[in-house]
Amino acid sequence: MSGNVPGEMKLSLKTTGELKGLKQSEAAKMIGVSTDTLGNYERGKSYPDIPVLRKIEKIYFFYH
């Protein structure tokens, strides 16, 4: 699903990944998407579907 992504989502993904110490390539592998796709989510060029969003939530917000 493409379209405008709220700025908060873009900032949150990138910032949360950095705070967790995850490299983009590591996070993308854990989520099951390419680094290009994850980068597009971070830049707001595209938006993840619900199943991917749930994986992002588990990794970015529950990963230790």
C-alpha cells in the first residue's frame, strides 16, 4: 500500500531502530522484507500492510 505516511511513523521507525541498536539490514531480515522496502517505510514512500506492521511492532517495540 503506497501513499502519504505520517511523519511520526517515518521518524519512529528510524529512531526506534537506532535506539534498539538494529542495523537496517538486520531489522529488514527479521521483518521479512528487503532493506529497500524497509527504507521506503522509514522515508514514508510506502506503508506496510497489517501483517508486516505487526512484525515491525514485535521487533521494534519488544526486541531487547
